[in-house]
Amino acid sequence: MVTICNYHPLIWRSLCCIVLIIKTIQCLEDPTSTQKSMTKEEKNDLKEEARDMFYHAYRAYMENAYPADELMPLSCAGRYRGSHASRGDIDDTLGNFSLTLIDSLDTLAVLGDLAEFEHAAKLITQDVSFDSDVVVSVFETNIRVLGGLLSGHILAEYFQERAGVLRWYRGQLLHLAKDIGYRLLPAFNTTTGIPHARVNLRYGLKSQKLEWSQETCTACAGTMVLEMAALSRLTGEHIFEEKAHRAMDELWKLRHRSSDLMGTVLNVQSGTWVRRDSGVGAGIDSYYEYCLKAYILLGEDRYLSRFNKHYSAVMKYISQGPMLLDVHMHKPHTNSRNFMDALLAFWPGLQVLKGDLKPAVETHEMLYQVMQRHNFIPEAFTTDFQVHWGQHPLRPEFLESTYFL
């Protein structure tokens, strides 16, 4: 008989967090409220709609683009790195490693599609190689490729034990995760220990262009510890976690000591700030997220302490009613811009994890009003909800916050 003690520690910790969130929400429900909630049928209809949307995209990719990284929706062809006109920094996400398939692996598991999960896992283990002369984003490769492989490995072992499937599986996804982990490590070879923004998967930093590029954003450098720590715990090789912890420690030292705010862009060699504006959106967002989630996953009190100090600073200086407006880290009472970007939509969800529900609801309501006006949340918008940047690259942050609330 399998008991809860047989769960992998990472799965068990995640399940505990989910149960805690659900119980918290249940406790906060108002039984006297007259507001009508969705019926079970309405919820099921939306669930099936979401499932259909996923399979529409997934099958189109598999039938028309695999093993490319992405499907180009207009031509219905695959996008390979170096084979099409460059789109600038956005192409640093691509590494000719079937990114969309790795990205989709855990979603297949969540949908309960074990047959396709197994098929996808087999394709990845058979076809994916990281030995390519290609420069990639350290941040994107960490969260999407390394993270996707780690979650895929944990789920594969879980289903192997619980459902009797994937009998062929012997940790191949974890081996790939370790491979990509080692290929990311050269990025950490800096004076500060804060990683470069980009690395060549085959040659590391052995090019003048990469060596001279010394700027990175706070989020890029501070969004490594969850995946790197998990990789170390799963493989027993401590170097990944050590590198990520050092980067987080160095970033913490660079906060403005009187305001406890972080800047947006820094030099990885000197540790000096290049951009001193501070907010919770683009350039900083997931650093705050990883401070709190590192505590949740690893149980290290230093990360909770750091998050709480940053959170107090954000609520004191950046939170202006439901708005979240950037300020100067060294002059925190002075706004550095009068618009907000869409990436800050993750913040209400993080506030739920923190347990601060009232401001989470207020900011979520503000974002909902923006969405109601424009159908989608613009990439940036002003305090009176006018469009500042009109793009909408299908970001998921608002959906995640809605889910948590």
C-alpha cells in the first residue's frame, strides 16, 4: 500500500501548499453572500473549453512544427533558431530543443492524458539534444527547459509508481535536465556570482560578444533558485543550488539599504545598478516571486525574511491604492513612470501566497477593469487605463492571479 509518505518530497511540499491555499479560500467564503457563484455545469464547460484550447494548439504544433521550437501560426510551419529572420531578444528563448513539447509535458499530466504524456516523454528522450552552437537566454532556458524537464521527471516517476505506466523510464528526463544545467553554469562565472543573461549551449561564454555583455535584469538573475535547487536535490550534485543561492545572496546585498527596494538592471561584474527604477513588473517581477517560493519549497527562513522586507517596501512606496507604479529605488517617494506593464498582473497571486488578501483583491479588480475596457490587458497602460503599449503577447499572469483568488 502506498501512503503519503511515499510521495517525492517536492510533490508532497507542493500538495501541502495547494491544500493550504484551498483551505484558506474555503475559510474566507462568506456563506451569507448573495452573489451567485458559477454552477458545477458552468465550471465544467469552462474546463472543457480550456482543454480544447490546449489540444488545438498542441496538436497543431505536433502535426506541423515538431521538432521545431515553435509553431508559426500564419504559415503553419515550425520556427527553428537561425532559419528565419531574427526577432531580436525574443529569439533567445529558442535553442532548437523542441521547446513547445518540453513546455507542454506537465500540462499533459495535469489533463490526465498519460498516453500522450508518455509519448511526449519518449520523443524528448530520443530526439532532444543540447549540444548546439546557439546562444540562449539563461532565464528562459532555466524556467522553461530545465523546469519542464524536472517536473516531467518527477511526474514520470510518480505515474510509473502509481499508474504502472512508463515502465521503460529510467530517469532519462533528469539526465537531460542535468545536461542543460551544466550548460547553464558558465553564465555564473562572474565576479559577483550573478549570472550573465545569455550563454552559448556548446561554448559557454567563449565569445567576445557574450563576455562584453555584462548587463542583466534583476528577474533574470533572481529566477534560478527553484529549478537549480531541485536539480541538486534530485541528482545529489550540489553545485547548481550553490550557484543559485550565491546569486540570490548577492542580489540581496545590492538592495537599497534605506528603502529595501531593488533596481531593474545591473552589471554582473561590478554589481552596480544600471537602471535604478523599482517596481513589481518587467525586469524585477519573478525575483520577488522566487524569494517567497524558495522559502515554500526549500524551507529556508532567509528567503521569507527577505521577501517580507521587500514586500513591506513595495507596499510602502510602489503600491498606490490598487495601482503599482515604479519609483526610484534611491528616491522611493518619486515615481519613475506614470504607466504600468502587464507583467505586474502576477502580484495579486503572490499576495495570496503571502496571505495579504485585501490589497490582492483591490489590484486584481483594477486589472479586471483594464481588461474589461480593452478585452485584453495591454502590454502597458496608464493610471486612467489608456493604452501605453498596445501589444498583448498572451501573458498568463492575470489568469494565475485569478486562479489563486
